[in-house]
Amino acid sequence: MEYILPLSMVICLMMGIFVGYPVAFVLGGVGVVFAFVGDLPYAFLGIGVSRIYAGVISNWLLLAVPLFVFMGTLLDKSGLAENLLYSLERLLGGRRGGLAISVALLGIIMAASTGIVGASVVMLGVLALPVMLKEKYDPKLAVGTIAASGTLGILIPPSIMLVLVGDILQISVGDLFLAAVFPGMLLGGLYIGYIIFISIIKPDVAPAVKKRENEGSLFLALCRDLFAPLALILTVLGTIATGVATPTEAAGLGVICAIILAAINRKLTYQNLKTCVLETGRTSGMILAVLVGATLFSMVFKGLKGNGMIEAAIFSFDFGPYGTLLLLLGIIFVLGFFLEWVEISFIVLPLFAPIIANMDFGLGLTPEQQLLWFAMLVAINLQTSFLTPPFGYALFYIKGVAKGINIKTIYRAIIPFVIIQVLGLAIALIWPQLTLWLPLTILGE
């Protein structure tokens, strides 16, 4: 009976989410109701308001979120991706699976430029899917490649998710950005490896595209089309890695760079700017509302000894450090079938992080390094939530642009890529240096 109130909070939260109420309101509402049910002092809610203002509203780091969103949406409108896909298709089109590999490469490059999953998936779907189907690609391979490649933007920096995870766990966002480079590239490489493998054993699934003639210098076209995204990547990540700018300042530089690139491509129109501002407002408002609600929910949950309930439940299994880590990652993976990454981050990370930070995995890591490793495992796991049915958002994005392809085909198409995600997660779990080497080498931490 000691934990009946925090357990009831979790049950009410899940019921409210599944009924369809906005998550931000459910989080805040459940927190307020149980503050009174649990007979917490009135001053407790006053402390919550102060914490929301100091930790959320006036948080300088969170200013990077709308800046990165605006940068990504403006790049989506600039036409850079279309030109780059065309050049990559010319480079690889004469090989089996070459068009799908081009899509995966474009997903990696644009992920490091935009960081917006919805924009990336829709962009790749509109640009590449009709071409792939026209070239007799298997619809499942085409849809799966586009959906999976588009989600890399949530992991490969600059990533909104990493900014929020860093704020939640009080980890340097610069460290997270550096730690995410190799895992993101690993997943992209695994996607490409799968495409090559499937095109060898099933040639009809990914046929070669005939090369076109008399289209000018391919080398010059690649240099031209790669210049813009590489310039943006170096501007944002380079300034953070070298310590020249904070993540928020680097996001501002990225916006300036995106505006210049859009102007060069003659896409800096009033309508495009209006669309980008509205999309930035909607996305940032949603994230901020969830953050405010989650702050209140978390504070009341801990006030009712909910963190003690979580620790008691986990340690009662006595799985040891790695068993406990697998259990926590498994919980996050299952939650990804039903909830968005924003909700999972704000609900479970503050509860799970202290448990992991104080465990001994025998790796000789400091608690801060251990938490950084855990953050990257969670980030890979949260990326998977975009792909797992029934509520994987990337699946809905691709359904919106994949005319004539039913949702059953899309669900079947994504299965191999979810398995690849789990494989990538396992590799990052077994070899922590995959995530820790770059921040330790560059920053010496």
C-alpha cells in the first residue's frame, strides 16, 4: 500500500494518453490532481511553478530547439535535397540497389543538416518513392528504406532529441552530439549493408537503373550539391566540437546559414518563411507544453515516493547491472510502440538515469561517462519508436505520401529495419567506446 498513489498516477497517465487527450494536459492535470489527493503542501505546487520557470521557461539551452526546427524546415524548402538525390542517383544508379543506397545516403546527409524526422521522411517519400516504384523496386524495400533513413535525423546531430535529453539528464549537449556521430553512421551503414545484401540475393527486388548520358560532369555536380549540407554541418557541429559556440549559439549560426542557402537557391520566399515559422511554432509549442506538464508530473510523482517505487520494482528482480540495463531498455522499447519520444524522454529518463549512474558495469567509467553511454542507448531506442507499429510516426508520414500502398505493406516493410535498429543498439551496448571515443578524444573528458 506504500506505493498505491504513485502507481495510480502511472495508471491514470496511461489511461489519459490512450483515450487521446493531449499528453501535456494529461501530465500536468494528473500531477495537480494527485498533489491534492496525496495531501502535499500547497507550497509544493508553488515550488513546481518556480521550477517550471527556472528550469524550462528561462532555460537558455532550450532556445536551441526552435532554432534547429526552423533551420530544418527552411532547408526542407530550399531544394537542396532534390539536387543531391539526383546526383547520388547518377553516381550509383547503374548498380543493383543503387537507387535505394542513394536514398539511404541522402537520409544520412540530410539528418546531419536538418534533424527533423517528419520533414525528412516526407521529403524522401515525395522525391524518391515514385522513382523507385517506376524503376520496378519492391514496394516494401522502397518504403522501408525511406522510412528508416528519414528517422536518422532524430539521432544524428544536430538533433532536437539530443538537446532535450541533455537538458533532462544534465549532460553536455556537445558531448551528446559527438557521442551520436558513430552510432548514427553505424545505423546508416547497416541500412546500406542490408540493401546491398538483399539486392544480391534477390536481384529483382532492387534492379539497376540505367545511366543517363550527356548530363554534364558528375564530379562537379556532386561537389556543388554536397557543398551546402557539408557547410551547414561544419558550421553547427564544428563550432560546438571546437568550443567556439554553445549548442544554442551554433543553432543560431545554423539558421543564418540555412537562410543564406535558401536565398542562393531562390527559395527564400514569403510563403516558405511563413510555413517555416508556423511549423516551428507548432513543434516548439508542443515540446514546451509537454516539458512543463512533465516537470509538474515528475515533481509530484517523486513527492509521493514514486522514484522509490521504481527502484524497488527494478532491484527486486536482482538481474545485476547489465540485466537491469536490458530491462530498462526493454521498457523504453515497448513504450515506443505506443508513445512519442518526447513523452518517453520526460516521463522515464528522470527515473531511470539515477539507477544507471550508480551501477558498476565493470567498465572503469565515471558516473558522467556512464550516463552519457546510457543516454546514447536510449537515443537509439527512441529512434526505433518512429518505426515500430502501431503508432510509429514515420509509418504515418510515409503513408501520407505513398499513394496506392496500404498500411499492411508498410508495417511488413519496416520489420527488417527494426531488426537492424535492435542490432545497432546491441552493438552500442556491447562496445561502449563506439559512443564514448569521440567525445573523450576531442574534449578530453
